[in-house]
Amino acid sequence: MKRKRWQIMPSIPADKKDAWSDYPPLLAQLLYNRDALVDPQSFLDAGASLCHDPFSLPDMDRAVERINLAIDRGQKIVIYGDFDSDGVTSTVLLVQGLGSLGAHVFPYIPHRVEEGYGLNYDALDRLIDDGADLVITADCGVTAIDEVEHANNKGLDIVITDHHTVPDVLPAAVAVVDAKRNDSDYPFAELAGVGVAYKLLCAVFLSHGRDIDEADQFLDLVALGTVADLVPLLDENRYLVKRGLQILSSTRRPGFVELIKKGGLAGGQIDSEGIAFYLAPRINAAARLEHAMSSYNLLNTDSPKDAVVIAQALEATNKERQRLTGEVLEDAIDKLMISGMDDSLLMVGGPDYSSGIVGIVAGRLCDEFYRPAIVYQEIEDECVGSARSIDEFNVVAALTQCADLFSKYGGHPRAAGFTIATKDINVLKSRLLDIADQQLSGLELFPYISIDAEITLSEVDGNTHNVIQLLAPFGMANPAPIFLSRGVSVLDYRKMGANGDHVRFKLADSVGGGAIWDAVGFNLGQSADITSSHLDIVYSLRISRWKGNEVLELNLLDFVSASLL
């Protein structure tokens, strides 16, 4: 693993400290570091004042009008969702929400391998044959120009709800509800797909004279989909996730109850980290190896017995996903070592690389080697690939420069996917390497850790954790605060895990009164500095929960042997 760069964020300048005097010094520094904030107090409150008018989203009035027509006439509505957590939660939300208004509504989620991402002709034809009058997409569709035209020619209306990057030409749908449209007046462009679906439901509720607060019951789904999709937890997303976590922590939804049990999370203690590391991977597992409808059924069921059965099956699927991910990652690294690891962009694939896990493997490669990484599966005459990237390289923009090669593609600056003919895969690799060389040439490509403040261990206590929690929920664009403490004494350490990949320390403050802390470093067990008597450590704070006990400890992100000169 590459040595990380430590970047300590600058302290509040002396001439600006008065502006932050209403806040305790540490909180003021943490807020100052998050300089994207327009109003620090609104950020801290994360209240309903952050919510924006749903009708300010583009085409929202047209979408609501068509949906209400379908409800009034008893027409068949199909929610066509993506197969990841964002798409699944969007689909459940719209099926249940519109169903509560009397809509004749059904779900459709395509098979990841057999159908691929987004709208496809065969699925649309089947839905027409089954009597569908209106299809509402969830977390997909904004690039489906040809597919929407196909539906239009056969008399099927399409309403698109999406949050992905918008092409120059929009599909000719009844409505295209996406805050990223160039003509959008919506104040916040970073809603997840489930966030857009929620705003659509709010608008429909309002049009029926329903109180918008009635839609709050679906914010548990919004929280899961938003955190899982790695959109920035800023602005409106902060309210949606904060309120959603409150609902999720006391959920009566049988699927969530079982999912929380399988994740080993105690009720009433669900946070964004719990979603990211325990709940979302289990929801995603179904689509990666089988079909996302299993996850849909888990979140949609009102039967505790059915929830137990589905959750047990998902748990087994997730374990198989973990096993396959390890095997493919090892093979991918072996192949890249042979071809060379010095390229500006890493690209590797094979017929045994399941398309359901190539995104995970690409993410692991990107994290470990700090390069844009693309991993793909060869399926007969075509390849299905996923890309993950670094801050310095917009991968969806790079794919757009190669758009003529793809049958499908789309995504975000740091995560994208595509389908391409196998005969063109080497052409794609050559083009992307050229693009990466041009954009990354001369840059030092090393991962970095952005550190909020340098403090001594004696300055850290339970109150520090309480201050930090004022900034929650944490996630993309609002990470949990990170600190640096220098010259701490190592009282004891032991490696953990089958291969000694992790390490647990007992550390003491050498300068500030001898404060003693337990610390855990995941994937840091092979560091050459592990035997040093004094360390400079970079860490966040975490609550370790075990058998009903809670212990505040240090979550080590990096460490080096300390220089005590």
C-alpha cells in the first residue's frame, strides 16, 4: 500500500477568529475546515429548513400531472429501478408511496448480467405486453434516448427520475426530473436517485392535499440509498439522512429489522457508517450475484417471517460475494504486476470476473494504488466494466470522450460503468491511457489524508466525541473529523486477523498527563513502523460496541515512527 500524504488543514486565521467566537474552539476549527458551508448553524441543525421546494425540480409539474392522470384512470404504473441500493430503495419508496394514493403500481428491476443497467428494449416490450401505461424510472434513464423513443413509438409513456450526469440531448420523455439538468433551478444538484424519488413523492402528495410530513415515513429508505450511493452529505442530503437515520434506528420495517440484526448493529445506534459498511453491502449483494428483486422484497415486505427468510439468503449471498471479491482482486493484482503498475490508469479484466463485483475490485485497486482503475468482465462478444477514480481524474468525463465505443455508459466523476463490444476493449484501453497520461502527467499520485487538527491525546476525551457528533451524519464531502497526535508512546500492541493484517495498540500521551487510549488500525498490521516505541498517529474517534458495552477508542488511519528530536 502506498504511503499516504498527510495534509493538515490551516488553522483559522487570527483576523477571522472573531467570526467563529460563538463556537467552542475545536468545533469552530472543524466548521472552518468545511468551508463549503454557507451557514454553519444550518449545517449543524441539519433541519427541515434545508429542504427545497420539490416543484422547483425541472419537469416536476409535468411528472406529477402524468402520474395523477394514471392514478385517476387506474392505469398500470411500473417503477423501473436500478439494481443497486439507491435504485432498490427508490423503487420501494415509489411503489409504496404511490400505492398509498391508490395507484395501480408495480416494480421492475433489470437483471444486472442478463439486461444490464438502465432501460432496455426487451424489458420495455414485456412491460407493454403486460399492459403498462406509464413507466417511472428510478435512479436511471437520463441517457436512454433511443430506449425512450422506442417506448414512445409503442405508446408507452416514460417519466424519468434520475441524478446522473445529463447528456447534451435529453430523452423525449413526458418528464425528465434531474437536478443536474443545465436548465435546472433546483438549489442543490447532488441528491441521490432516492432523493429525487422522494421529492417526486412529496410533490405528488402535495398535489393530493396530503401533508408533506406524511412522506417522512419513507426517509429510512432515503437515508440508506443516499449514504450507499456516496453523494455529498451536504445541504438537503444532511436533513434527509439525519432524519432518515432517526427513523431507521427505531424502524418497524421487518426487512430493516432483520438487516440490522445480520449486520450486528444494535437498535437505536444506526449511523451513516452502519449503513455504508453493514447494511448497504447486504442490499447490494443480491444484484451482484443473483437478482436485486430479493433486496426489493426484503425492504418491501410487511411479514416478519418472510423478512427472516430473505435476510438469511442475502447473508449467504453476501458472504459468497466477499469470497469472490477476494479471488478476483488477487488475480487482478497478479495480472497488473505482470503488465506493469506504472501506468496512469489501471485496466484489467477476464471472463471469470463477475460483473457484479468488478466495481468493488476497481474500488480496491483505486484505493491501494491511487490510480483510476477499470475492471471488466468478458461476456461472449461484450465486456461489462466498472470504473473507480481519484480526485484528480474525472472518469465519467474520460468515458464520454470514448462514447462512440459504448453501447451503454454513465456514472459520476469518481464512479462509472459501461458496456462495450469485446473487439473494442483494447481500443478503449489505449484511448483512456492517453487521456489519463495527458491529465495526470507530472502529478505525484499518492493518496492523502486531510487532517482537521493537530492535538495531543490528553486533549481528547468524551466531550471531544460529543463535539464531533454535532457534525454528523458523516459521509462523502463531510467525513468524520481526523486528528494528528505526535510522539505518542506505545505501551503494547498485537496483530489481529488470520494474516496479521490489522493491529491493536495501547497508546499513551507522552506530553500531556499520560492519557491512555486503546487504538485499532485496520489493514495497518504490515507497517514497518509497527514495532516503534513512539509513533505519530493519524486517527478518528469511534465507538466500539461489544456485548452491550461501549468503549471510545482511536480508529487509526495511518502512523509512522515518531521523531522526538
